[in-house]
Amino acid sequence: MIRRPVDLIIALERECLDVDKAVAQRRWDACEVSWRAQRLLTHELDIAMREAKLEDAEKASLFKRIARLTRYRDGQLKRLRAFNEACATRLATMGRFRSFSKNIDNERRSSLLDVSS
């Protein structure tokens, strides 16, 4: 049985909030579960919207909520991309520092072992 579009939109909204909580807590496995649920709910919503006999006012209200939900999810994706880029920048900086410290360490070790100087 296909659920009503309103119920599916509410479920999608809750899943978006669950992703926000999981991201804040760095629980990436919970994010993956929620994203999978969102894909299934989105597909189910598509089917429900096509099969439901809705009045124009109700349809307009649903499309307005769907548009708001889409903007919210786009914002989530933008924040996740910014987080990803920040992590990549930090990792690159750490890698350069580590490489630099290994080079400095090798130069010091070789000069200490060189007895001719």
C-alpha cells in the first residue's frame, strides 16, 4: 500500500533532520542509512504523487513543501561539500608538514653521523 504524499514528505523531513544530527556527531554510517531511506522515500513520493487524486489547492501546498524540502537538502549538500573540502585542505597541509618534518629529520640525522665535519 502506498502512503499518502503528506506522510511521505513528513518522513523525508525527519530523515533530513536525522542526517543533520548524524553529521554533527560524525556518525557517517547513520548518514548512509538515512540517505538510503531518503532515496526510497523520494521514489515512493513520486509514485504517490502520480497516483493520488488531489485537489489543486492540496497539490499546490504539497509542491510548495517539496520545493522547500529540496532547498533544504541542497543546503545540506552544500554544507557537506564545504566540510569535505575543509577536511581535504587540512589533510593536505598535514601531509606537507609530515613530509617536511621527515626531510628535516633526515638532514639532521645525516649531519650528526658525519664525522668528517
